[in-house]
Amino acid sequence: MTEEDGTATTDPEVRVRQYVRRLDLRNPHRYTPWAQIAMTVPSASGICWLVCFIDGEVDVWRVDDESAGYQFRSTDSPETGAQSK
């Protein structure tokens, strides 16, 4: 995983409370709705994020999923737009 400036980060906790979206695998030209990362959760396949959508739905996304094409947006400065991973 890399930060916006291209430096590697090994702690997925730094993304908690940020907003995230990922490529919609059904249509690779579209993204999922924005979701907020609530916490990290362990899984048998690796560390994941618990993400919460505005409609109350939740999902679990793998942190190291290279095919996800994550984009992040900070809660402190959402006006700066999305930062791709």
C-alpha cells in the first residue's frame, strides 16, 4: 500500500476515518459509492477495513487488494478530492 505521495505505508490504521471507494468490478470504468473506513479487522486472508456506506450498509475490504483501485478522501479536507492508491 502507498500513500498519496508515493511512499509506502505498512499501517492500515492510518486510513481509519478516511473515505474510500474502489473500482466496481462489474464495470471497471465506475467506482463504488464513497464509504468511511470505521476500523481494521483481522481475517484469515489478511487485514481488512470495515467500511460504512451512507445508507447504513457495511462491507469488509481487503487492505492489500491490488485489483481494487482504491481512492481515498480525507475527512479533514474533503474538498481536495480523491487520492488514488
